[in-house]
Amino acid sequence: MASLSGNLATMGPGVPYAAAAKFAYPDRLAVAFVGDGAMQMNGINQLISIADYWKEWTDPRLVVCVLDNGDLNMVTWKMRAMSGQPRFEPSQRVGPFPYAQYANSLGLLGLTIERPEDIPSAWERALAADRPCVIQAKVDPEVPPLPPHITFEQAKAFLSAVLKGDPESGAFLRQTFLHTVAPYFHRRLS
């Protein structure tokens, strides 16, 4: 089963949803994928409750994967793709926080992923843990979270953000090319 905050720009429901799932089904694994902005909004506080109650659960595993990119990324990309506005640094930057260390300080398991090759071992440890786990995954904020099919209007707005001087346009154009155009040529040349 899964739950998603939807299209209402709801921030921060992932960790509370996962905790609620554990209270409803204490014998099942719960997993939350959250951004660093949402985690700072209320996920950090929810970890205090998780640390207080996890020993009552039949299956103590609850994994929170924090996508740590220092940016309110969904908002940044919605601004770019929906309204053609460049990233506005003062309102989009998320300050650094040691999510994994904080989890450890609460008696939970905290792991950090800094390189793609660290992903399998971190997930193996998290899924085998005897307690809830926070995985702090360092990710690139300039990889566009674009849907598989974008409309002409979204593409036009995206390019408008570039033309208006988005401070990270070079980085996100490179990532967009690597993730959308390059695989097409690779398939055609194979």
C-alpha cells in the first residue's frame, strides 16, 4: 500500500504517514521517501515519537530515506516547468542538517549515502536493522524530477526559466540532456 501527498503542495506528510502506518500495522515494514525541506518541516520532530514507540512494534523496521539536496526541489522545478521562473535562491535553499547523525542520537540507525555505489549496502543494512533507520542520501538538486511526458507548455516554461537567467541552468540542462536525450541516442546507436 502507498500514500502520496498529491498535487496540493503538501509538505512534510511522509514521515508522519509512515509512523501512522506502523501504528496501524506494527507487523509490517514502512518506508518513507522525503525531501530535506519536508524533513526539516516536521519529519525531524516525528523521529522523536518514532524513537519513543518503535520498541512496541512487532516489526521494528521503518525506513526514512531523506533526499538531501539543499533545495525545496519540487517547488523549484514547479516554478521552472509551470511558470517559467528561475530558481529564487533566498526562498528555495534548505540549510544543511545531519539527518543520519540525528537519528543515531535518538537511538535509531542513521546511514549516509554519498555515492551511487553506496546505495545497495545502505538499503541492505536499513532493511535488516533491528530498529527504525534514517538514510541520508546526498542527491543532485539539478536532476529534473520531470514526468515521463511533459506538455508543450511545460517545456516552453522550462526554457523560459533558462532564458530568464536561472542560476543553475547550465547544471540542470546538462542533467536533462544526460537523462532524456542521451539515452535515446544510445539506444539508436546500439
